[in-house]
Amino acid sequence: MTSDILPGTAGTVTVPLPEALPILALRGVTKTFPGVRALSDVALELYPGQVTALIGENGAGKSTLVKILTGIYQPDGGEILVDGAPARLDSPQAAAAARITAIHQETVLFDDLTVAENIFLGHAPRGRFGLIDRAEMRRRAGQILHELGARIDPGQPLRQLGIAARHLVAIARALSIEARVVIMDEPTAALSHKEIEELYTLIERLKAQGKAILFISHKFDEIFRIADRYTVFRDGQMVGAGLIAEASEADLVRQMVGRDVSQVFPSRTPRIGAPVLQVEGYAHPTEFADISFTLRAGEILGFYGLVGAGRSEFCQALFGMTRPSAGSLRIDGQPVAIRSPADAVAHGIVYVPEDRGRQGAIGAMPIFQNVTLPSLARISRNGFLRLAEEFRLARDYCERLDLRAASLDTPLGTLSGGNQQKVVIAKWLATRPRVIILDEPTKGIDIGSKAAVHEFMAELAAQGLAVIMVSSEIPEILGMSDRVIVMREGRIAAELSGGDLTPETLVRHAAGIGETWE
Amino acid sequence: MRLTRLLTTREALLAAAIALMLALIASRFPAFVAPGNLVAVFNDTAPLIILAIGQMVVILTRCIDLSVAATLALTGMVVAMLNLAHPDLPVAAILAIAVALGCGLGMINGLLVWKLDIPPIVVTLGTMTIYRGAAFLISGGKWVNAHEMSDAFKAFPRTQILGMPVMSWIAILVVVVLAVLLARTETGRAFFAAGGNPDAATYAGIDVGRTRFLAFALSGALAGLVGYLWVARYAVAYVDLAAGFELDVVAACVIGGVAIMGGVGSVAGAVLGALFLGVIKNALPVIDVSPFWQMAISGAAIIIAVILNAKAGRARGRIILRQTEAVQ
């Protein structure tokens, strides 16, 4: 599909006619981080009075783009045009001066300030002696909220508001700086159905005021409902753009996932053994329900889904960090109850969290103590640690992972990031687990390290470990899993394997397209 | 390796500073460093050493216990009144009661931090006042004086064994037991992990809340122990006993290189920090310096210790760079 980024001369479209000039245009924008090319030669145009949907998988570069538009990141190449003239957005202040504002997934507001103070923080109306004119601030805040049709008292502390009302405050803040470009990053993620409808009404109102809106969402029904145009990103590149009226869902899905899976994954012949873990009817009051599956030795089971589908929450319950409200668990056919992470480790289940640096490494602690931390019970005798034994265990596993460090007595924090990751993985292997849960194992690491992690995962499975891999990257899910469970809204939407396992089926089940469209 | 060396140097540095101080004092007042006087100084510092070690364990878990002095005062008052009521109660029983009561008070702190998730500084600021208030309530504000205490009760901490009072021997015992506990047991390791990175500790199967609870219970038990020793040694119990002493205890930890953000610290550091303050406190009156200077010098020592800690942190940043270069 060829990309058409020029404004269509769309007489047939029911949306307001695009003016000749986009408010904001990006041309050839590139952004590189060490080892990763986050955006490469990207183009985007935002027109007054129109909603442009930005679509792409996790890691496609959407967040990087938002950060460039709001002056947090500087592009390495390309240009940004505001009203057709080149502009430099070299700070958040510069972006605000260009009247570009973003409303984030987790709205950044201040709980202990009032609604009016949140709206006008940083640009409050000044009265005599340069002091903040509170009365004027409240009056103007009230006026903006009224225009939005929001019944919120500007004097109320923000803490008392729910998520939807907070969104309204964030939008009011955007209006208070008379923003012309409003970026909404997954604004509906935390909203109820009714609140989403209200948001749509609000977006229509912003459109009528001639604002250009960039709407980032994973949900196709929303995009078809509210957007006028779309732009698709994949792996940091713009792969398509056009009018929603002329696009079909199938088109968008195809553009989003691409045809070729370019990464190379280790070839493996899975030797799948006896069932190790049987999960029956696991449920949680708010996060997930009805999760049942069987995991076998030597198998890699992928968990796919959109962010917020309940995958990590389920895995955390499996690991004993939260209690399920219903359901049972068998390991090797024996029923077990896991009430704490310590129980899980004792039963041979380990969880390697997504953010291994922050949630896995203890910087001030020596390397060898980091490695042995979950295995201390095994190297104790009569309540005392056997230090020689402990050191031997740590050395064994560090050598297996080819860790380069002057001495295992060194605090972990003195190692480089990559070596710290090795220590964290060594730590889990040293517990001799049966089941290993890897949450987003390659998120945020460069291509080379990704391959190493994949090799390693294949090796674990070959040794007879049962692996659960939570991943949001389709190539990784396809390339590594023997079987895939797709979750949507806290439930299993599909269990796929063999020929059913295609990018399209994954996206369809994760987004629930088959039910709402077609 | 460099950082380990740096940290050990920090403790060595502190030991050197104490030695230098002693040498300076000795140049004018040789009597100060006579063995008998050094034992007296150590004995005088023993309560601070014991409390500092308990506090260090709490700080290791990224908490703080401001109620130690109040726990000490309440326990001291309880055992003094108990002795008044039942003069025949053996010292062993008094000791057991003091430790158990202190431990119980510490457990209240720990439970509030663990189960209600209230910030430790708020919890212990509250219980600090409550425990003092309780000491007032049970005593009605009255003192228990020397003549009201039994001889055995008063004699125990002063009893000499091998030229040193029992109080000093107890401090040494606490140092040894805690050093072993921290270095050689799972619980000891959990204290470091819970404060070093609570998230990582949780994933490793450590119950961070329970670990903090244990730290508070330990700190309380040691404060209870000191409660009896203090009241018996000075032969008086009153509500404002050891008022403000919790700040000396925290200061000893900070000077001893215990990181206030948790995860870093050693028994040796806490002991040296306490000795540093103890030597200053005992030496300044000897060289005729006013108590005002005493406080100013303690304050300066705290700031210098914090600066040294910050320097150690920066050195670590440079080491990361050097190592990544070496790896590449």
C-alpha cells in the first residue's frame, strides 16, 4: 500500500473541509537512541478541525513522537513546521508557546491543588503586585469548564475527582493555554463506556473550535467513530496515512502489523513434556476472570494482548503478589495454594518483572548476594547461611551467563546495565525453577540483546522449563511461542497455535474486532 | 571492588578520626586515655551503641524509629515501679520484662507500618508522644528515686567483670549477636534487601512489610533493654528520661555511614558513629569546652558524614562509566 500523506480533495467527506495548510507538519523526522532507531524519516500532518488517529503497535514510535511534539525530545533530523513555517520545539515551554499540548494516559496533575490551580499552573492570571489573582483564576476556570459542559467546581481539590473528571481538567488546562494542537494519548484507556461517549462529545466540540487533534488509540471502533484521518506507524516508520472514510479495518491491521517478520528467532524443535502447571478458573475481583490453561514442560506459552488486558495482573496473581478471588492451581498434578511470592518460589514458579533494573536489582548489595537472595533457604543450615556454599552458587550461575565482573563481592550498582540484567536472570535460574514467567522480556532493549534473550529463552525451554512469556510485540510472540493465549479485558479471548497464529488473528482477538465489526 | 574499598575506608576513616581526637586530647590531658577512663567512656556510650545498632537495622529497611528514647523511658519507668512494688523480683525477670515490653512497643510501631502502611516517621513520631504520655500516666509524673530501688536492681549494670561493667559487656554482646544476625542469617539479608530495593525484594519472595515489622520489634527490644540498664545505672526513673536521645541515636547511624535511604550500613559503622559522639561528649567537658560547642561539633560531624556519603555516591557513578568502557 502506498502512503498518501497529502490532504485529499475530499468533497465526499462529511467532516469539515481541510484547509490548505496543516497547523502542524512533520517532515523526515528521525530520532535515534543508543542502539535503537526510534523514529526514522517520519511524516505527519495535523489539520485544523480534524482528528487524526495515530495507530501502531507498542514500540512503533508513538510515544517518542508525542515527546518530540511536546518538546521533551529533540529530533536528530527532519523539520517541524507550525503554520508552514519551520519551528523549533526545544523545550516543553517552546511547545506550549506553539500552543501544542498533550493529555497523557496517566494525566499529570496535582492532587493537592484545586481544579482552578491545576488548570492555570504556570500561567495564572496576575493581579496587583504580580500576585496571583485567585478570583480571576477561578472565574476563568469556571468559564472554561462551563464551555466544556463539565460540572466541576473550580475550587474543589483535584483529589476528590474521578479519572474522567481529571481528564476534563486536563482538557480545560489545554484550552486555558488556547492550544491549537491537542494530543490525546490513549485517552479512553481508563474510562467507562458513558465517560467515553462524553469524551467524544467533547472532541466534537474541540473540532468545531478548529483545533487539530492527534488521537492515539489501539481500539479500532474508537478510531472509526471519531477520527477523520489516520497515520500508521510501524517500527519507527510511517507506513501509511489517509482518510478514515476511505480505509477499511483490514487495511489498517495489515499496515500496522506488516507482512514480513524481519527479526530472526532461534529455530527450535520443542520437546513438550508432561503438564507442569494447570490453572483452573483463576479470577480477580477487578482485573481478570476465567483464566484456565495447562502449561507443559519445555513449552513456551505466549500471552498477547493490549496494554491493560490483564496479562501482568494475572501473572502477578500466579506469583502470589495478589490473591485471586477464585480458581485453583496444580503443579505436577498436585493442588497447591500460592499466597505469597515466597510460596511461588518454593513451588518453583519465578517471575522476572518487566522493569528488571528497577524491580530486580539491588544496587547497593554485592553481586553474589543479589544472585542468592531468593535461594537463601536452600543454602542455610540450622538457620545460618553457609557463606562458602552461597558464593559457589553465585559463581556457578554467573559463569553460566558469562558475567564479566572484577569480583562477585562488588556492589551490583557498579556494573553496566547489561551485566546487571545478567545478574538478575542468574538470580532466577539459581532458584532452579520449574515455571518461569517473563514479563516483556525484551522491552526497551536493543536488537542485539533481544536476540540473546531469545536464544536464552529457547535454551530454558530446551532444558525442560515451562516458560510463560508476556509480550506485546507481535514478531516476538510469533517467533518464540509454541502456543499463544490472547487476553482482552481480563479474559482469554483466544488460544492460538499452529496455522491460526498470524498477526491478523492476534490483533483481531486482542482488539475484539471480529465482534464489533464485520 | 573500589566502592567496597571506599566503604571500608569510610569506616577506617571514622576509626582514624576517633583515634586522632583521642591523640589530640591526650596531648593535653593524658589522663583521658588511661585504660580506666577509656573503659568509663565506653561504658558511658554503651546505651548509645545498643540503640544505634537497633536503629541501624530499622534504617536499613528504609524506615526510621523516632520512638526509641520514649520506649526506653516507658520501659525504664515500668521496671522501676515494678521493682518498687516487688523488690524481690530477680534481675533476670526484670531484664526479660524490659526486653519483652520494649519488643511489644516496637511491634506496635511495626504493625502500624506494615498493616496500615503509614509512613514510619509519622508512626514513630506519634508513638513517641504516646509512650512518653503512658510513662506519665503510670507514674503520675512522680520520680522513682535511688532509695526506692532495690540494691540488686541498681547493682546489675555496674557489676564489674574482667575490669568492665556489665553494661559494657551487654553492649559488646549485642554488637556480636547483631553482626552475626546481619551477616549470616536469612533475616539479616532480608533487612538489606527490603531497604535496598523493596520491589526487587518482593519479587525475590521476601515479605518487605514483615521484614520492617521485625526491624521495629528488634529496635524496640533493644530500647527496652537499655531502659532497664539506664534507670538502674543512674538510679532514677522519670518521665523525661533520655528526652531527645533518639536524635543522638539517628546521628550516630548517619555518622557511621548508614544510608538514610536504606540498604547500606554496618554494625561496625553504627558502633563507630556512636563512639565518635561518645568521645566528643566525654572529652569536651574535660578540655573545658561549653556544651554549646558540644552540640555544634556533633552537628558538624553529621554534615561532614553526609557529604562523605554523597561523595561515595558520586564515585560510584564514575565507576559505572569506567566499567562500561572496559566492557566495550
